[in-house]
Amino acid sequence: MDIYCIGEMVIDFIPGHEPMSYIYSAGGAPANVAIELSRNGYEAAMCCAVGEDTFGKFIHRTLKENRVQIIKPERISHATTTMAFVSLQDGERSFTFARKPGADRYIDEADVREADIAQSRIVHAGSCSLSVSPAAEATRKALRLGREHHLLTSFDVNYRDVMWDRPAACVSAVESLLSYVDMVKMSEEEVTMFVTEERDLPTWMKRQGIHLLVETLGAAGARAFWKDIIIEAPSHPAKPVDTTAAGDAFWGAFLSSLLDQGLGKAEDLSQEMIQQALAYGNASGWLCVQTKGAISALPDRSQIVASLENLNG
């Protein structure tokens, strides 16, 4: 298995081309990243639990259609899947949240098996949910086991997780997960939650043991913070829109590129590897943005390569 993903299930409704028309997105950074890795030719597995509702069934069908192994296949009959309604207004995001009893409450530590982790090359997590959630404990266990087995561990911070409870408490919960993480993806807004005037980025990363932080799909495109170097991704001729699936497409392609380059451990990272992965990820995110981040827009390897070739002339 190339990548083991775990996380809360979120459904995004992203407006289609017709009024009141919505396009399903698979939901949640881990699910989208698993699909992206699978589309790029890697074996992916997803540890999840979803409600026995329309949206939960859609998630399972989408994962299976994209050849993602589902580690916890049971659906919960008395739970419904967490939802987020997303709209784009003049190119900007607007969110309305409807947090139902989340199926993330039904993932617990017992669902994370060490044998599954040991067979993987990367452990990726996201949407750690609330600090009181069993899903957060399961996520922490998966990342910890990944570290113990010397695997590359990555985490996609989701600012939604800070919105459900007191911000300080949720930031603290996310930081407790980051102590097991080599690489982190954040948007510009999310960076400001963890890095303040009193807590600069290099100090914060060192304290958390993070090797690489990537800031994605802001107005200036993607940037990586690695050691004392800032690495810029080549920009595309369109301002990216930071939709959920586009950010996940970026990270999935970024991790795919590192696997393509034979990365084994975080300490093997080089500036050249990061630069190539940024270009690959940025092309993937940009492609996804063109169709407003729908799950059907998560690109495969051939689309990403063609986009890079067009960009480079």
C-alpha cells in the first residue's frame, strides 16, 4: 500500500453551471487525496466511517470507483454525514455549514490497525475533528504509528476544525497531532491561526518537528517553507480559487510527485524534489479549479503532465 489515509468525512456542494445545480465532491482532504493518489497510479486506502444516507453512500461509491481500498467499510445506520454548503461569489468562497451528527464520531482507535500502517509508505490525515472526538484519537494513533514505522507522515490542516469549538482549544488539538507529522499543508488563512507575531514560522515548525510546510492556492500560488528556504511554485495564468477539492488535488499530486521521485523518509527531502512536487501539485490544483473543484475534476497523471507542458511552452 502506498498511502494510508484517515479523517472525517465532509461533503462539499459546489455550484454547477445551472441555477440550483450542485456537483458532489468526495469530501474531506484524506478521501480526495486518496483518490488523487489512486488516479496517479498508486495504491491508496481510506479509513473512514460514514452515515447510511445519500451522501455517505456517494462517498463509498466514489472511493470504490476510484479503486481506493476502504479499511472500515461499515456504514452507520443512525448517523448522517457531515455536510458543508459551498458557493462561489465573484470568485470568492462563501460557506454555510450544516453539521449533522457526524460519522467521524464512529471512527475510533481500534479501527486503526498497525498492520495496515506498516504496509504503507505515507500516512496522510486531515480534518481531525474536535479534540473530544474519537476520530481525533484515531487520527493521532495513525500518525504516531506512521512515525514509529519511519514512514512519511502528512497532515492537511482544515480551518473548519477550528470553527466548531473555541479556536484556542481546537488549535491546541491540531498541534497535538502535528507532533507526529513531517509535512503540513495549510492555506494562507490557516497559517495565521498557528503563526503569530509572538510565534514565528521557523520556531513553530521546529517545536512541532515539522520538516515541510506548504502554503497552497493563495493569490500568489503555492509556496513551500523548508528549513530556512522559501520555495515558490510556478504560477498559472489564472488566479487560483481555494476550493476544497482543488487544495486536495494539489496535495495528492504533490505527494504523488514525491513518490515518483523515490522519497523514502522526510529527511531525504531536497529543494529540487520539493520544487518539482510544487509544480506538479500546482498544476493539479489549477486544473481542478477550472471546473470549480468538482470530484470529477480531480486530474490524473496524463492531465497534469499536459498542463505542465503547456505552462512551460
